Amino acid sequence: MIGELREVETLEGHSDRVWGLAWNPVFPVLASCSGDKTVRIWERSPLGSFLCKAVLEDTHTRTIRSCAWSPSGKMLATSSFDATTAIWENIGGDYECVYTLEGHENEVKSVTWNAASSLIATCGRDKSVWIWEIGPGNEFEVVSVLQGHTQDVKMVQWHPSMDVLFSCGYDNSIKIWAEDGDDDWHCVQTLNEASNGHTSTVWALSFNAMGDKMVTCSDDLTIKLWGTDNLHSDDGFSPWKHLCTLSGYHDRTIFSAHWSRDGKIATGGADDAICLFVENEDGLVDGPMYNLLLKKEKAHEMDVNSVQWSHMEKPLLASAGDDGVVKIWEIR
């Protein structure tokens, strides 16, 4: 193992566990969402420290589980246990809730924007995945309600370059959804135990910068890497296959996995630890495909719920925990 994960700053202000984090893709801004029903917007000052610039409150009535910026960095979506997803717009430095998406029966667990900012997906405890289209004047319209999971859906994530949607959850599976010629969305592949997949709840998934590899993490204490050969195949969809399984690094549920632009995978879990992995470059055919770069024990005092890399030139890692704090890290 090489290097050290150095804590740059601890951001305090939430009064309950912090569930989700999202780095703005354009500005040096981080959003955090919490069981305290608020979202905090942290902005990096010219001196490098992060200041809370806004607290988004009085919109959601229960825990906010997930937040996601639009690719332009102008809008933020937040999904809540109150069964709604709110769309916030930065208007002259003030964040206003401009739209509320309703339809899920109960808790909404995750929200994601596609690369073109034309589609949003949400998922929830009601086992469904919803796809919304963004029309002129920020009007949102439901284009599809996907019923394929047999239990609570934990996360949805659009592919970084294609309008293909990935979802994962309590039924131990990852489902891949694509549109056919008739504007109908359907499941084109399911990655589960039969395909070398997870044997327990799949909590999160993330893509590498190229979009040809995916990492998933689970309650089964493993991290799995998946690959696809041909992203832009003529027949529309190229199946994903299992590449390798990393195990023995976390000894409790792994809640979050995120891939940085420069190829590092961060994971966080219920063992309060953060691990970083890098692809093995030594070319051994039968060696591990990914190596542990470092492990930070006691990264938080309680469960690590989210780890997210920034989009900056020198990526920072943000982590959020049940201890109610957000931490900013750098690799030394």
C-alpha cells in the first residue's frame, strides 16, 4: 500500500446522519443531504476551505436520501423518504425549488440525470424505477415506470455517455434498461448471482471515465468489477460481464463505491472505513486486476454512507457518515 488519505476538512452543520453527496460538475461546490430534511451547499473559497453557502429546507418533510447535480451544474435534484423528488435551480446564487416530481408510493432512494440533462431517473422502496423527461420551461413528464425489481431499489445511475440506465437493490441484482425504437423502455440485462453477481443487497454502482467498466458494492462484503467490450455496438446494446471480485477489504456492508476520473475506486461502509483501489499495472496475467492502494480505518465515527470524488484537476474525496459530518480528503 502506498500513499495516505489525509483529512483536509470536516464540514459540520447537519443535525442527523448524512446520506448522500454530490460534487457539482462545473463549480467547486459540494451538496450533502441528510436525515435532518435539509441539503447543505458547500462552496470552496479561494483559500481552499469549504463554507456552507446555503441550506435548502422546508421542502422535504422526511429524510433526504440522495442528491444529484445536472451536467450543467445549474440544477440539483433531491430525493426523499417523503415520496417526492425536488428540482432546485440556482437563480442568482439562491436555490429555489422549481419543480416537485411525485408518483412513487413511498421512499425515493436515488435520483440521477442523464448526460444530456434531458432525462431524470428515480427509484424507491416501491420496487419501481421511474424515468422522467425534461421539457421546455422545466416541465417534467413521466415517460416510463419500470417494474422489474422484486424488492426495494437502492440506486439508479445513467451511463456516462449513453441513454442506458442501471439500477440495483435489495433483490441482489443490477438491472440494465434501454429504450427500443418505440420509446418503450425495457430491461436488456440482469446481472445477478447466475452471472457471477452479488449474493446480497447491491447498494451502489459507479462507472469509470470511459464508461466501459462499472464497479458495484454489496451487503455480501464484496466489490465487483464489470466490463463491456463494445460501447457503441451497431445493434444498440453490448452485454456486461463480470471481470473480478474484490473481497476481504471491508468486514461489514459496503454502502458506497465511486470511480474517480483518474481511475481510483473509493469504497465506504458500515465498518467506518474507506478503501481506495487502483488497477494493477504490472501485467501479470493471473494476478489481481485491482490492488488496494490504501485503507483508512475509522474514517468516520460511524457508518460511511457515501464516498464521492470531485471533478477537479486534482480530485478530492468527500465522505459522509452516520456521525452527521462530511469530510474532505486528499491523497498524499
